[in-house]
Amino acid sequence: MAPLVLKKFVSGLLVNDATGRFIGTMFRRRIPHNGLIIEVADCCDPSVMASLFWKTYESAEQRFVNHFVTDRYDVVDLGSCLGVVSCQIARKLRGKRRLFCVEANP
């Protein structure tokens, strides 16, 4: 089985609504994620909770932040959603640098 096919198969087993509901219950909707605790609302999709727990939630965006974001500039996060990537950005900013988060979905 090709690595990508295997990865998708395993991801489907780990990141789904049933797993997310279980994780949400176990952690009382306060999901550990890369050294953070992400508190999710009741309306949060259960598969998002599973994705947060297994560290697949916006993983490409988080790799981008880890590689390119420095403390040299202020940052604007358009579409900050749950704020997971925003928290990763905030960790990298120091001193007087600012992070502006914008989310259209209330």
C-alpha cells in the first residue's frame, strides 16, 4: 500500500465524528494540541476535536508558521477560526510585535 493511501486510511480511522465525540467528552471540550489547550464550543464539529487531538488540524498552516513567521513583523491572521494557528503565531512574536486576528464566522 502506498504511503499516502496508508496515511489517508489511518487518518480516517482516527479523525472522525465518533472519535471526536469521545475525545471531546474525555477532555471536557478542552483539547490538548501542541502544548496548548484549545477550548471548543458545543457547536464544534466532532471531527475537528479529533483532528486537534491527533495534530492534523491545519497542519500545513502550522508548518508554514513554524518555517516562515519570525518576530520581525506584526502579523494579520485572516480567517483565524478557532485560533489554533493564531496561538502558534503568538508564541513566535516577541516584544512589541502585534497579532491581528480576523474571523468572519461569528
